[in-house]
Amino acid sequence: QVQLVESGGGLVQPGGSLRLSCVASGSIFSIHRMGWYRQAPGKERELVAAITSIGITNYADSVKGRFTISRGNAKNTVYLQMNSLKPEDTAVYYCRAVARTPDIYWGQGTQVTVSS
């Protein structure tokens, strides 16, 4: 089992920045991919960014050049640096981990609101 805890969400003005963190605990040795998804009201959950255990990343087209995903030195933490935020980035952001088993784990989500 893997537990994921997100933090770093909040209210920010358009053009501002936020950094989300996700800490994994439990059977972290089994994780080979982590990522961030988001879900806005009335919309489906969508991939924002993901990173593999060897550092390969991919991003949604809507966030390329603005968001950066990275992993901490301990490899059980993943970050999402969000710059140049737009109102359309407003959503609940979820951390996801994919294990080699291949079970999928989700965090509880953190709200990001971009508004003036």
C-alpha cells in the first residue's frame, strides 16, 4: 500500500505561482511513476504532468512552459511548480502514484484557485 499526502494549494492571483508537494509513504519502493492530475467543477479529471522513476516527464499541452514536475532527492516526494497561473488552472489537484504491481494510488487532493 502507498499513501499520498498533498500540500501547497491555495488562492493566487493570475500570473502568480504556487508549488504543490506530494509525499508518498508505505511501499514506496514499488512506485515507478508519479504525477499530478486536476479536476475542475463539471469537468473530468485530467493529467497535468507526470514523471517516471528515471526522470522522464510529460505534460499536458495547456501547462507546457508554465509548470514543472520534479522529484525530491528521497524519491518519495514529487513537486509541481506552477508559474504564470491562469484562472482556467483553477481545480482540485491530485497526486497519483503508479506501482509496479500495477496498483494506482491517489491523494486526497488540494484546491488551487486562481482569481483576482
